[in-house]
Amino acid sequence: MPARTERRGSIVTAVAIGLLAVAALLAGGCATTVDAPASPTASAAPATPAAPAAAAARAVLAPEGVLRIAVYPGSPTSMVRRAGADASGARVCGMSVDLGTEIARRLGVPARIVEFERVEQVVDAVHRGAGDLAITNASPARAALVDFTKPVVAIELGYLVMPGSPVTSIAEVDRPGIRVGVSQGSTSQVTLGRTFQHAQIVPAPSLQAAGAMLTDRRIDTYATNKAILFQLGDGLPGSRVLDGRWGVESLAIAVPKGREAGIPWLEAFAADARREGLVDRAAACAGLRGLAPPEAR
């Protein structure tokens, strides 16, 4: 694993969610923290924070009286900015954002979004207790750092290519001279680095950097889950996600080690969220695509 970024200074901002776009420019390798408003996908049912189960879960999951949701931009499973009706013209969506803010509402505590550059930093923040919750791939390596619920959704893993790429199918990826971009510190970097025999792995420090690397032909393809690939490809004219998949990623709710007493409450919440349509609404708001068919989950 690459060395983790050590600079973690936080910029705490008590502003409307519309200023998130400006905050992102300041984030760099640091965390950016903003208080979250009510999610546009939230349940209309009133929260019941006084319920004994919620009160007990609140003490475990949000011990500081606020739920800090760790996210990174550009991934529909975490956080994306969509066109909206607020003053900035932006709306924040994503599985972590929407489910996290609803969890906070039902616990009866404020939600706070803590933004990082990439998923490696998100997992590290939850591991260190600098974040209370995230939704991310429940890989064995990450399970050694954080505790997970049962999977909430499953997403296919694939490749994104630009026009003229020497890679036109998944079968053509693992060849000499092929450069495969991955998110630095990601599960894709570990998994593909272990399975490739010929292709070269090229880590990208952020999803924005990955897009630039594809455009500048510094990589021939980019590998991650298809939710990110479709989102990234929307901003890269002519790009396409290759047919097929090289794996399936199971996303679950992650919390710091030592808070396992809150897992049953979170799993009950996840079941309610699926039944109430919150998971589907969060996916639709974020434009999440690439979900694995039921038989693959």
C-alpha cells in the first residue's frame, strides 16, 4: 500500500451545502468538513431519537454528539455534485451522503460531511476515528481496519477507455505495455496488482487526476467499480465502459473498530432503507449505474 497522506488538517465551515463546491477546491490532500442539511432522498417519517434502541446506538455510533460521514468526491457510492436548485446550482448526492444523513436523522444527531481526496483516506479516517461512518467496499483488507455491516449494494468492476485506446475488450487488458490506472491505495490496485502478469498498474491520486491521465494518454484504461466509471466517463467525451466485468464489489457501512455494538442497529436501518426505497432514491439521485445483477451479489 502506498504511504498514507499524513497531512489531515481540517477546515471546519458552518455554511450552506451550496459552498461545498468552493470547499472542494480548498481541500487538496486535507479533509474538508461541512454540516450537512437534510438529504433530498430522506424518509418523510419523523425521527424517534428518544427510542431506547436509537439512544443506545447513538451513544456508540456518534459518541461526540454528531455523525461525521467520511466521503470522497466523484463516486456515486460516496459523494457527487449534481445540478440542483440551490444558490450555487449544485446538489450533493451519494450513497454515503444520503444514507449517512438519514442515519444521523434517525439517531437524532447532526450530520457532518468530512471530505477527502480518495477512498484510501476515507477508510483511514474511519480507522483512526476521525470519521464515524462511510459506505465503501467491504474487502478483507479493509475489514482489518474497520468494522462492516452486511453488504448494502453490489457493483460490477470494470474498465473505462478513451477513443483510440489499445484496449477494446477486457481480454486485451493484461498485455505487455498496457497501462492500467487505479485509485491510489484502492482495492483495485491490490487485486489487479496481484492478478496481472503483464499490464502495468499506474496509481492516480484522485478521480479528477484519473480523468486527466486518460485524456492525456498517460494510461490506456482506468479500473474501478462501474458506478465510478460511468460517472467519470460522463465528463470524458467519447469514452466508454467496456462490456463485461472483472469482479464484483460489495459495499457496506463501515464504522471504527470498537463500535461493533452499533452494527445490529445499522443492519436494521439498512433493511428498512431498502424496503422504504431510500437506497433506490439515493442511487437515482447520485446517478449510480453498474449495479450487479441479483445472482452476482
